[in-house]
Amino acid sequence: MFRGMVQDVLNYLDGVNEFIQTIGVFILSLIPFVESPGGAAIGILVGLPVIWALVISVIGNWLSIMAIVIPYNAWLVRYRNSDQRGFIHRRTSRAKARYEKYGVPGVALLAPLIASGHIAAFGSLAAGANKSTVVFWHVVSIIVWGVIGAALGFYLKTDVFS
């Protein structure tokens, strides 16, 4: 099912103009688990220039992470008072455990492999990390993983589809 949805998105974006492709990549990069690597790869696969796909996916992913980091203090009160048995709690608990072991740099850079940058940022903040440190390391992570996604997209575009 998931593979079919990805193929449908690729087919749709492949058949529209570059402006709509750019908007599509931007929206996809806002989504947790897709983020900058997925957005960059998809952008390249549908025909956007490599650097443009990378920049758009990094900006989209950065904006969605900042939407968690900036209002964090208000969420903290609600999170601590809420029912803590759900999906977010489990993922945040994992991120907190990684934070205690690896610190903010490790959590940010490993985020796409563990859960998502969104959950990792929230978990780092919940564990007591400084906001500016979280922002810095997540920007580094978004760029690094965006480049990895762009490289993968470029490889797939030139090797598989040529």
C-alpha cells in the first residue's frame, strides 16, 4: 500500500509543471518521516534540479521542526498533564533515552534513523536541552540528511531511470 502511494505521488508530480512540483516537494518535506531526505530525493526523481530540490526540502523540513521548537514551552505543560501512553509518548521516550546517551548532536543526526526530526527535537527539549542547541544541531542534521537524500535521488534518477 505504501509503495503504491509513493508511486502515485511520483506519477502526479512528474506530470505537472515545475512550480507545482516545487510546492509538492515543499509540502512533502514538512511531513515527519519524509523530511528533507525524502523531499530532496522525490524532487530530483520528478525532474527538479538537484540543488533546487535540496534547498526546497531543507527549507520545508526546517520550518516544520521550528513549528515544534518555537512553541515548545506552551506544549510542555499540556504534554506533562496529558495521558502519556500513546504513540508520541513512546517515541519521545526513545528520543529522551538517546538524548541521555548521545546528547543533542547525536539525537539530531540520528533522528531520521530513529524516528523523525520532529520527535527528536521534542524529545531533546523535553529532556532539558537548550533551544538554541536543538535548533543548531537540527539545522545541521536537516542539511546533512537532505544532501544524502539528494545524492540518493540523483543516483536513482541517473542509474535506474536512464
